[in-house]
Amino acid sequence: MEGKPHSKLPDLGTTIFTEMTALANRHGALNLAQGFPDLPPPEGLVDAAVRALRGGVHQYAPMAGRPDLRDWICDHHQNRHGHLYSSENECTIGAGASSLLFAAIQAFVHSGDQVVVQSPAYDLYGPAVQLAGGHLREVPLLDASGEWNLDALLEACTPAVRMVILNTPHNPTGTACPAGFLEALAAHLEGTDTLVLSDEVYGPIVHDGRPEISLAACAGLRDRGLAFGSFGKLLQVTGWKIGWAVGPAALTAELRKVHQYDVFSTGAPLQAALAEFLPTDDGAQHLAGLAAMYQAKRDRLLDGLRGTAWQCTPAEGGFFQVLDASQLIDGDDGRWAREWTRTHGIATIPLSAFYAPPIPQVRLCFAKEDATLDAAVERLRHIASDHAG
């Protein structure tokens, strides 16, 4: 058939997360590939959800989200980051942070606009920019020493750039934005119209005493940016798909124009449960203990791999750990990640699915029960032993 092609994303196939999860299911493998916890959510949250369902909360939530849940989100940012957003016109709840990130990109990126992202990057950003007609410019996230590469980002951010997309704690690398980085970016962008989207879905999950970094705490970026959060990541309920975006009223209004015709409204009983649970002492204690809980799980995984050919730099935030496989294999981490799923019963994500890494690497999700982590360690040690032989 002649004429315009049917596909707007002709080179895009099934995501690596879907592929590896399907492969894990097919072979009965441990799934440390896709980023979901196998930890139970807080009991009080589940109880609140049951009450909402039995209490008749079955119809649409407001387009922008429940007012009381938006109040909590704005209080959360004020308490953690020192800035109070208006719950009425500076906060929006959507179907996970991903839906709101997608809506924001569609709202602000015009045909031909330049969008800068740090590479490797979460795989939503590129297709969303492409669908909006923008041009993606990737800059290396890390420099040769493994630190966030400020110079590369600033060099890419010319006055012509429409948008910069940041992600901290970072997926897939497990690194975290260093102190002073956002302030340096803010100074560089002064006098431009460049917008900033800050994907902060792992928010307070930072390790080894690092500070939690947020666009909301950076006065020089707040007026030109939106910050995104996820209840799924913070409460072990990724399947609920409830997230949020906060930002200035003018930007929020444009975001909502897309949101109202895309998702419109999401999970009314789940929003009710969140609004009931989060202000309680149990809710506060859960959030306060997140970083320590996940740091302990990271350490359990890495302690179990000591003395093997697996090498790594401990994750700085979030619940993903990158393992260096260069002492086990040459080159194609994608082929071996698939092979290990079939032969050793453990599914991981090859870093080559995100970019061209300098060495073969795989990403693991350690948001798992201790028994799952111990089983994963055993299988990873078998892989190392087999390749050593």
C-alpha cells in the first residue's frame, strides 16, 4: 500500500522488560529483570483499599486527582524539599508517573524541538519525544570516572533546547544526582526558555547517607520544571499505577490539557486508600524506613556475590543494581542475559537494551524478599562458576 506509513514508531518493538518477563515466565526463572517488588505492601494500605471498595468508591476520581491525596503530595514536597505547591493548580495525579511524563512531553514538545536526555535512559522518553515530533539528543550520564557528567549536559543545553529530562535516582544505572548538580544546571539555563522534567519515582530511596535530590528543592529550576513521583514504587504497589506530577500552575495547566484526554482519571478506590493510609503514623514510618530497607537488600545481594567474577559499584539509589559481566563474557550482554534466563533460571536486563555500554553489563532489581535474593545469589554464583570453567 502506497502513501504514508501506518506506524509512527516503525523501528520500535516490544520493550526489553516485557520480553525478559515473558522469557522468565516461560522458563520458570527468577524475574529480577522487570522493576517490580515481590514485597507485600503495608497491611494498613491494603485494609484501606478494601474499605474504599466496600464503601462504594467505584466512580471516577476528579481529573486532577482526589483533593485530599493532592494535599498529601504537596505537604510531602514541602516537608522533604522545602517548597509548598498548590494542591489545586500545581499537582496532578495520573496512571503512574509514566502517564504524566508522556503527557508532559506531548504538551510541551513541538515538531522539530530538541530534547536532551542523559544516556542510558529509561525507555519511555525516546518514543514519547518521537511521537511529539521532537529530536532526541543523548548525552552520556556518567564521565570516565563514573560520576554524573555535568560538563556534557551543559554543553548540550544550548538556548535552542526545548526540554531537558532528568532521572534521579537513576534507572537503569542505580546512580543518584550529586549535590550541586541541579543548581549548576539552573545557572546555565538562566535566560532561556528550556523546560526541565525531573523523573523522581524512586525519590527517597537513596543509600549510604546520600541526600535526596529533587527539582522541587532547587529554586532555580522550580519555575521551569515538573517533578514526578510514584506511589507504586514507594509502597510496593506498582500494579496500582498511581503517580503524580507537581510544578508551576502555568505548566500544570498545559499538562492537564493532555492528561484529561488521555488518562483523565485513575483508580478512584486506590486513591482513596492512599489518601487514608499515608497521613497515618504507619504511613509515615513506612516511608521513613524505605531507604534503609532497600539498602539492606542491596547489601545482601552484593555480599552474596563477593569473591566471584561479578563486579559492581554499589547502587547509590533506587532498587536496581548494575553488575559488570566483563570478566565472564565478551561483548553481547543481551545474548547472555537471555541464555542465562533459559539455562540458569534468572532473568536480568542487559544494559545494551538502553545504549551501547563500554563493557557487558546487566541490571537486577533487588526489591525482593530475602529468600528471592538468596536464590538469585546462588544462581548468579553458578553463572560465574560456569564461565570461570
